Amino acid sequence: MRFLPELADGEASVALVLRSRIPMSPWGLLVSPDSPPFDPPARRPQISHGVRFIVALTEDSIGERVSIRYLLRGEGPTDPNVLMTDVLGHLRIWTETIAEVVKRDGEVITIERAKIVAAKVIPPEPKRSRERA
């Protein structure tokens, strides 16, 4: 963190300065002396109605590495009390009622198809150049 010199109005300002010397606010926004103050939202923003979620999996996706977002709580993605989570792994079962994903650690996650919000095939896991100590 770096303290900037006094501004033209005589007010002191604090900003994060990157190696490129671009001042940033604590929220990662560019700042300038003319910028209005930024107040972070009081709570996490809700998903707007304009968001489209796509389930792009079929029975042909079995065995592929997939990412699935599903509901833990709530009736849908626009529900104000929604709670969602993601799972990454290899699709083992894809039927009319359930999907099963095997995670990297071998844990099997069973998901009701009605709770799936979005799903897609993703590229294979990148190979590590070396193991970490």
C-alpha cells in the first residue's frame, strides 16, 4: 500500500498502487482524484432475470469432465434465498432423474436433475509440470 501525496483540494488519499503505478481502490477499481467515492454493496448482489443458464449435457457426455452448478436451497436461480454450488469431475451417470459426478478425490456426488441449473463439458485437467512439495 502506498500513500499518495495530498490532492489539489488538500485531502489526503490512500490507494493501492500496482507495479505499473496505476492507483487502485481496495475493491480493485481504478481511482482518480475526480472519482466519486465507491461504497461496496451491503450484501451479495442477486442474480438478475436476464441471466441464462444452459444445461449442455447429454448421455453422450458420460465419461467427460464436466462442471455442474446445482441448487442446494431455493426454487430457482432467481429465488432471493437461493444457494447454489458447483461440482467438477467426470460424469458417471446421466438419466432423466439424476446425474452422478466422480470428483478428483474419488467422491461420488449424486444430483437430482431438477436441481441442476447449468452444466457443460470442460477441457481435461491440465497436467502439472511438477509436484509441489
